[in-house]
Amino acid sequence: MTINPDEIILFQMGWFKINATIFYTWLIIIFMTLGSWLVTRKMTSEGPLSRWQNLFEVVIEVINKQIREVSRQDPGPYLPFVGTLFLYIAISNILAIVPGYVPPTGSLSTTAALAISVFIAVPAFGIAARGVAKYFKQYLQPTFFMLPFNIIGELSRTLALAVRLYGNVMSGTVIVAILITITPLIFPIVMQVLGLLTGLIQAYIFAILAMVYIASASRVQQEMEQKREQQ
Amino acid sequence: MIIDWYTIIFQIINFLILVFLLRKFLYGPIVKMMEERERKIIEREEEAEAFKKEAEEEVEAYSRKNVELEQQKEEIMDKARSAAEEEKNELLNEARSEVDQTRRRWEEALEREKESFIVELRRRISLQACSLARHCLEDLADARLEELIWKHFMTKVDELAEEDRRELEKGLKDDQYKLNLLSAFDADDSKIKDLKKRLEEIYPDSAEELELKYKKDSELICGLEIEAGGYRVSWNIDSYLEGMESDILKELNQTGSEEEDGEEPAVDQSEDS
């Protein structure tokens, strides 16, 4: 039994290889893009909505609402990044009920890739919102000596993000695999249902945490409010 | 090694591609569509608000107009009422005056009828009285009366005034001295001759030519008449009776008018008291 989908090599040509993680990620990309395109090409702004459009709008609206609550800012600029994090993780976890499918999020490489994306996105959004000087100044807060700890905190939370998601998804798969060997009937199904739930929760947690980090890096509005209070 | 850096880089690229694709196919169109819908809803709401405002204004205008119409109606009704009142009064007055006129006319007609009745009555009474007298005289007329009449007539001829004589003479000349004698009785020749003789005495110039023509006329009530050229000398009861008739009519008219004069003051008195 292989725990790591990275080790399942489907195609290899010299250094170029396609493992299960990459392959299923591509499948998810194709699936999501195609689905989005099929629904959004027939959208209308008035009259009765199609069910799919309605569903998509509800999902987007919920994501926007969450972003707004966490960041207290307009969700517009954060929606593509945070929304994609959530949808990608959620779909790759939900599809785990399909037999033969290996969730890419069960690979530490994928989760690490997402965490690294967040790690890069946080300063990117922060600098975009506040400017370079102001952004890096926060690492010196409250004193210069806090700089190493701030940097460590930044790195450790990225690591935590990656490991948390990986552990949860991978463990779900492993548990099901172990249970099948012990009780082949009924019980694995219950665990799989539980797996769907934890998968969604993990997607939510990952996206929300990413948003929290980004928001804390780009608290323009809060600073302006503080300035207003000082004045 | 759980972490495969090759896969990590691949996955980062994959993730970025997914972000780009979803941004193009999912977030962009849906957000745009939602904003568009929101805008349209707001527009529609504004439109509805405008319509509502317009409708309210319309309603206000209508209610104002209604009040005006009500007032106008009231005014028109008042006018119509007063006009009807006037018309009624006028008609009543007209009817009253008409009734008065009709009554007056009726009264006048009644009065006229009464008067004509009275006149007719008077006339009848006088005629009756005369005819009564005439009958009496006719019944009483006999030879002696005839004698007396002749005698009376003779004296009348004798005592003709100078003027009357001249008139008669003129009449005789016009009629070639032909004298008509009319009598109610059968006259004797001697009496006719006597009359002729008398006349010859009166007109000696024309004595020879004088011719007396006798004719009986029962219309003359116990009377005699000579006539020449339209001039006549006569004596009969008829003339007396005619006089009497006119006397009686005069008398009755007088009493009638006295009665009318006497009634009116009595009415006035009662009104005054």
C-alpha cells in the first residue's frame, strides 16, 4: 500500500515524469474549468436562473461573505486566490469517494505547494495594499529584537498549514484502507462520509487561515481607522 | 522523502493555472453577472419608486380634481335648484294670473249673459205688453171705435201744422196728386168723400187733380193713414204702442242699472267691515 501518491508514477520521460498527484490535479483543473465554462457561458442577469448558475452564485457569495467577515475589506481582490484554495481543496477531497481516485491533497507535496503559495501571497498582498516599507516594518514590531521570532512565526505557520491539510486527508485515506482490511463492509462507508466532512472542514480551515494571514498583512483599513482616532 | 520538490513546483504551477482559469471562467463572469443583476434590481427599484411617486402625484391630482368636480357639481346643483325655484314661482304666478283671468273672463261672460238675458227679458216683456195691448184693442175695435177714429183723424188733418201741410203738398206734387189712404177697417165711400173734401179745402189749388186711393191694411191697428210722395199723416194705436214699448224698455233698463249699482256698494261694505 502506498501512502504517498507522488510515488505512483504514471508516465516518465527522462527527468519529466507524471505522477498521480499531478495527473489528478490536472483532472481537477480540467473538471473545474470545464464546469465553470459550461455554466457561466449561459448566464443571464435577469429572468429565471439555471440551477447551476444559482448554485455557483450561492457558493461565490458565501466565499465573498467569509472573506469580508475575516478581512473587513472588499473581497474582490482576494476572491480568486482564497476562493480557488477552498474550491480546489474541497473538490479534491470530495472526489475521494470516487473509486480509484487518489486525492492530490493527500500528498504532502501538494499541501506544501499550497502553503508556499500562501507564504508568497501574504507579503504580495501586504505590499500591494500597504507598500514595501510599511509591510516589512511590521516584522520589527514591537521591537527590532522580535524580527527572528516574526520570521520563525511566518515559516512555522506555513509549515503548519501544509502538514495539517496533508495529515488530515492522508489519514482519512489511510484509515479507510486499514478499516477495509478489518471490517470490509459498512464501516468504511461511515468513515468515508466522515472523510467528506473533514475534507470540507479542512478546505474551509485552509482557506480561512490563508485569508487571516493575508488580512493581517494588509490591514489598511484598520490602520486608517486608528489614524482617524488619533487625529 | 515525503516531500518531492519536483511535484511541489509542478503543483504550485498547477495551482496558479487553476487560479487563472477559475478567475477567467468562474469568478469574473459570476461576479460581473451578480453586480449587473444588483444594478438592474436597483434600477428597477428606482424606476418603481419613480412610478410610485408619479402614481401618487396622479392620485393626488385626481383627488384634487374630484374635490373640484364635487364643488362644481354642488354649485351647478344650487344654481339648478334656485332656477327651478324661480321657474316654479313664475309658473305658479302665471297659473294664478291665468286662473284669475279665466275667472274674470268667466265672470265677465256671466255678467254679459246676465245682461243679455236681462235685455232679452226686458225686450220680451215690452213686446208681450205691447202685443197684449194690441190684442185688447183689436178685440175691442168695432164700428163705434171706427167712427171715433175717423173723427179724430179728420180733426188731425184739419189741425195739421202749416209746415206739415207744406210737406204734404210737396209730396202730392211729386206723386202727381195721388194720395193713398190706408185703413185697418173697411171704409165708407161717404167718409172717403168727406176726407177728400176736407183735403180739397186745404189745398184748393190742386183740388181738381187730387185723387184718393183706398187700400185696406190690417197691420195698422185701428188706425188711418194718408201718404203721398213718402210723406204721411197717420193716426193709429201702433204708434202709441211703440211709444209705450220704448217707455217700458227705458224703465226696465233704469231699474236694472239701479240694481247693479245697488249690489256693488253692499259688497264693498262687507269687505270694509
